[in-house]
Amino acid sequence: METETKTFTIDATGKRLGKVATEAASYLIGKNDPAFAKHIMADVEVKIENVSKLDIPEKKKEEIYQSYSGYPGGRRTETLEHLGKRLGYAEVVRRTIGGMLPNNKHKKRLLLKLTITE
């Protein structure tokens, strides 16, 4: 039995970051499919366009993103605005969607099915 890959396109122009991210995460997980099962990866691709035109309020730009190297004192923090300027808003959206996906063996493979364009 062969299934064809479903492609979903989201236009982020004028939308809030969280709304775009939750929509993309639910498509990636497969929640919109009637044959949804947690342990089976959905056969979908999600494309998000015009990420640089997202509506991000000033208060949200001060939100902190952090990473940890594993060494003592290795926690690095930066604001959403700084991360957006450094790596682009596509990375901000990718990290936001990654935080909404379940922490299991499918997470990395699901993020590979995500295409984001500025």
C-alpha cells in the first residue's frame, strides 16, 4: 500500500508566530489526518513562506531562547530579536515548532519535513 505525501503551505504574512507554529506542528504530527496514531509518522511536508513578514509584538521580541553546551557555565541565552537578526527568522520559527513537537525519536525526522522560506 503506497501513500502519497501531502503538502501543506502556510503563508505567514501578518500572522503571529505562535499561530503559524501550532498550525505547522499539528500538520507535522498528523493530527489533521483521520488515521492519526501517535507512534506512526505522518507522510506530510510543510512549507512556510514569508517568515520575515511575521507579526511579532515588541514584548515578544524580548523572549529568551537558550541553549546548553553540557559544560559547567555553558548556558547561552539570547533574545528572539537577536536570534532573528543573527540566524534569520526562519531559525526562530524552526525552534518554536521544534518546542511544540513531542520529544521522541520522530522529532528530528519531522523537522526535516519542514521547509521555511524568508
